[in-house]
Amino acid sequence: MTTITPFAAGSYLTTRNAAQLTTLKNQLNDLSNQVSSGQVSQTYGGLGSGRSTALAAQATLSALGGYAAGITAGQTRTKLAVTSLTQVATLGTSARQSLNNGLQSAATSSIAGRSTALGNLETVLDTLNQSAAGNYLFGGADASTQPVLDADTILNGSTNSDGTLKAGLTKLIKDQVAADLGSGSGWLTTSLSGSAVTVAEKDPTRTSFGFNVGGASSTTTAITATANPGTTSTPGTINLAVNSPPAAGDSVTVTLKMHDGTSTTLTLTAVSGNTATSTSSTGATFAIGSDAQTTANNLNIALQGAITAAAAGTLAVSSTAIAAKNFFSGSASAGIIPQRIDFSGAAPVYVPGTKDNTVLWYQGEDTRSAPPALQPTSALSTQSVQISSTASVGTGARANDGAIQNVLAGLATMAYGLPTTSDGNTIATYQAVIDRAGNLLSSTDTTSPSVQDTVTQLSLASARLSSAGTTNTATQNTVQNTLDGIEQASPEEVIAKLLDVQNRLQASYQITSTLSKLSLVNYIS
């Protein structure tokens, strides 16, 4: 049932006055709230047409705040990574320089050099486990797993739960040297037939281990030197035919190849029969006999000694470098396991390693391209920092970057390959270490890509983050000013309005009070 409110004369005016008083009172309350809070309104609805702009500005400020937090963390990450890799590059460069500077005193430099190189190797391995805020820097996309095993496990291996051994770097180098040297001559045999000396490769080891025939030459017609490099089906040979006794000072040169792509040259020089002969890893002297056959016998003995010395020196260093590179190519996540050597048969053979018998030094993320290339993807892109809605900066790095692998292998070649004794082979062996370790250590700064290239990339990333942070801060200030213009109330303007409303409300109260007391008697009087 609907009730109709009775209408009395003068009620409309009274109702309108009450509504006006209520409106003024609400305005007074709103202005009082603005004075106390500094805000135009406590709700977006109270902002009127500016509410859409305010909402958009708040979203922008929230995003910029998130970018700022990411940029700060990213800068910390890149600065630490740059510092760490700079140390790696410095250690590699100083090691290379010390090698070159120590050649003149190789005998005394070798022992100290081995110790220093081993210490530097352990330092680099430790540096590659650097972390920031609990996140590892050199594990690629995996920041939670320690990317590099401890140095002791890497060098000396470990024991599995079933008691079997897992080989480390030391074992792989020892096996490679043993496989390459064979019985001591790098799997070459020398034989004498009449007045001819023959050097021959040996099947099946010649395809993987030891020396291979390179070339031969002679400075005299008294000795004919012929080299027959091996083929897939025929072992290589070198024939030195002594036609007649040579003159003192005449020589023959034999070049032997190694499986790292390098070679060594042996020079055999004829001396008179009453002169003492000598042997080193770079050649030997042989006595001139009374006839061709006697001279050939002396040449054969000298050649055997030179080959053995070269195997113990230059070839052993080559083996060390090969094993070090093989070991540091290993990667747990990529499933790349260094190959091992099986000695159970008549001759050593390469066999695939397994995760149970070989230490995998790198445990971080290692995404590769499709077979057969299996090239690692960009390390820089494995970690990124969002700097705006449309841009990001890569800050990732991997400990098993190719240049870092070379530096590690170079330090290992020094630590295990520098000569430990002082004899006629010391300088040649030291030079072999310079050639191989020096080439590997050049990955610190002279090759491309190098460790220094990675340092440059991360430094540029840090600079981009800094620039983005500056730009975002300026944008944040602009947006905040716009938002303040919409949400913040001007104290001067609000107080002026408040005083105006107070005066109007006070006047309205006074008039209403006066009218409420008005009567016919008061009106007549």
C-alpha cells in the first residue's frame, strides 16, 4: 500500500533549504578531508574525468617500479660477472707472459711455473662459482645449481657410491700421455737393413696416438731421405739410405706430426768419429763410420734416441694439451662426456666415457643446437632483465664458454706439462708448453671470441641497464607529477574553498535560525 505524504503550505521551501544545507555540509566535509589527507578524493570515482588517466598512471608507475628492481639486481649481477671474468682474463694473460719470460731460465722457472699454474687453475675454477643474492652467475639459465664442481674433484676425481672411481683431469692426462708414448717412442719403430734406416708408423695406433710421419730431407747426396706419409690403409715410413759416409756437418731432417695438428723436427748431424755424440728432443749427432753400413748403424741409434727424447718431451706436452681440452669439453646437462682410453687390448683405443667413470666439471645449463653441430646457444641470452614493456637486456654467462675452456686447458697444460727436471731436453719441452699453452691462453684477450669479449658484452649490458634506469626514473617522475596533479589537492585552493563554504554555511544557518523564530507577532512588531 502506497502512502502519500501530505503537502503542507510552505513545505517545499523548507525541504529545499534543508537540501541546500546538506549539500553545503557535504562540501565542507569533502574539503576538510582534502585538507587532512592532501587527496582530492578517497576513491577514483571522486576524481571525475581524471580517473582514467590516474588509473593508467598508477599502472605505469607499478611497471616502472618492477623494472627498477630488476635493473638494480641485473646491474649487481653484471658488475660481479665482469669482475670475475676480468680476474680470469688477468690470470690467463699473466700466465702466458710468465711462460714467455721464463724461457731463458726454463730449468728454474718450470717448478715454480707448475705450482703457480695449478694455483691459478684452482682460482679460476673457484671464481666461476661466483654468486649474487644466492644466484650463480655462470650457470647459464640455471642460477640455482653450482655450475662448477670443486677443484679437488675436478683434478683428482671422486668415488661413486658403489666404490668405483670417477676419473678427474689428472687421470685423463696420465692416460693420454701413456697412450701416445707407447713403449716410449710414440709408436714409431726404427729398423736397419744394410745401409738403410727405416722409420715406420704402427697400426692400429697410428690413427689416434703417437707420432705420424711428416717429411724428411737431407743436406748431402751421401744420404738419401725419402718420406712416405701414411694413407688410410698403409702406415707411413721414412727411409734414410746412406750411400756413402757423409762429411762432418752434413745433416738429415725428419719431421714428425702429432695428433693436435702440430709437428716437431729432428735434425741428425754427422760428426767425426772421435767427437762425442749427443741426443735431445730436437735431434742428435751421429758418428761418421768407416763405411756406409757403419754410418747407417750410428744414424739409426741416434734417430732412436732423438725420437724417444721427443716423445718424452714434445709429444708428452701435446698429449697433456689434448687431454686437458678433452676434459674441459665435458658438460653434464648437455650430456657431453670426455672420451676415455681403453688399455685392455694389445693397443690403446678411444672409447666413449660415461658419467659414472668420468668427472663432468660443468654442471650448469648448456643448451645446444640440433645434431650434428651441437653448438651452444648464446650464453648472454640465458638470463635477461626487462627494462621496458618492449625491451630486455641479456646478462647471462656460462662457465664452459669456449674461451674459458681454453684458458682452463692452457693453465692445466702448464701445471702438468712443464718439465720437472733440468737436462738437455728442458728448453725444448718448455718451448712446447709455450707453443700449446700459450696458444690456449691467448683466448683471454687476443683470439675471437675471447674472455675479454665476454667482459665487453657484459660491460655493455651493464651500461644499457644504467641508461635504462636513468630513463625510467625520468619517466617515473613525469608520470608521478601527472598523477599528483590529478590526485593531490592544492592546500591553498582547498583552504580558500573551505573558508568560502564555511562562510556560506554559517550564513545559511543564521538565516534559517532567524526564519525558524519568525511569527506573526514578531513580524508585526
